[in-house]
Amino acid sequence: MSTYRIRFPGTGTLIEEAILKGRGDSRGEDILRVLRVRGIEVPDAVRERVGSCDDLDVLGTWLDRAVTVGSADELFVEPAGA
């Protein structure tokens, strides 16, 4: 008789890593889409930096900023007083 073991988040399984990577990819695409819809030009360097980031917290910050920035480069600038 085999024993079923539950895998909790944070165990580093291949499936979990793939899911988290997929979330990062999606969030990066969302950032670029927000900028595009707002009519903001996205240089290749910005597209590459966003596309290569897999830190969900950083991507979340950039997504929040994408709603208000005046240029794509402003995604990476820390607000004054932060």
C-alpha cells in the first residue's frame, strides 16, 4: 500500500516552480500590455528586463507603477521618500 504525501507550497517541486514561473511570465506580459494600452513606447531594454524578471514582488511593483508612469523607464525608478 502506497502512502500519499501532500506537498505544501514552498517545497520547490518542479510543478510548483513551473506554476510560479508562469505567474511571472503572465505578470510581465500584463505590465507590457498596460504600457502599450496607455500608448507608452517600450524600448527593447525595458521589454527584456521585464521579461527576464521572475520575482513576483518586483513584478507586482512594476505592474502598479505601469498604471501611472510617464515612460517605460520610470518602472524601475524608486519613488522619492521610499
